[in-house]
Amino acid sequence: MFLHDRGNAILKARQEGRQEGLQQGLQEGDRQARMAIARELLEVLDLETLSQKTGLSIEEIQQLRA
């Protein structure tokens, strides 16, 4: 009985780890897409507007100019 519970706990931990990793990957992909959009619009929009529309901080957008 104990081994069965332990096996289920390990399986659950693996599933949770995969889900967490997938979520982190999606978030990073979303951030990279927002950075690419901001990079394309750097010469057209001001920092405030870029920040509002992309959700990036002004500091992150300024780093794109460097």
C-alpha cells in the first residue's frame, strides 16, 4: 500500500512539474513576443505608449534601444 501511495505522489509531482514548466515557457514566449513588438515600434511610438500597449516596463523598453 505504501509503495502505491509513493508512486502516486511521484507521478503527481512530475505532472505538476511539467505543468509549471509549460506555464513558464508560455510566459517567456509571450514576453519575447512583446519585446519583438516593442523593438519594431521603437522609432514610431514613445516609451509611455509602448509600455502601456505591450505591458513591458519603461526600463525594459529602454534596454531595447541599447
